[in-house]
Amino acid sequence: MKRIITAVDIQRRPSGFGHIGIRAIAHIEVGGIRQKVMSAGLCGIEDDSSESYLNEVEDKEKAQLRIMLYELGFSKRAVAQAF
């Protein structure tokens, strides 16, 4: 059985020297084994970037994670519910 355990989360982490990194994360369960699936992420973003730019990066990371979940065999419905 496959399922997405937690809704997709965006992680903004300091990457040093006034920069942050952003990635999208989903926790899934496949065959009774829990795993974390993450987008590649984008680091080196200046932490004083506009909120609209940060939201744009988040949207791109979410889109990448959606594709990864589809490729892992999750249905469009399951993925839509997680987002």
C-alpha cells in the first residue's frame, strides 16, 4: 500500500551568509516503510529577497515534488490532497 502521510511542507533553511534554501518535502509510506521525498531545492537565495520571489521558488519546488510523486505511482487525487 502507498500513501502520502503528511501534507507537503515547504522548508526555508538558512544556508549561511545571509542566504536561505527552499525545498518541498512530503512524507510517504510505501510497503509499510516511511520515507521522506524532497524536491532538489534551491539554495543561495538572498534572505532579503521579496516575498513574491520566495513564493515563486516555493511554487516551483512544489511542482517538482508533484512530478516526483506521480513518478512514484501516486494518483492525481492523492497528490492533490497532499497539496
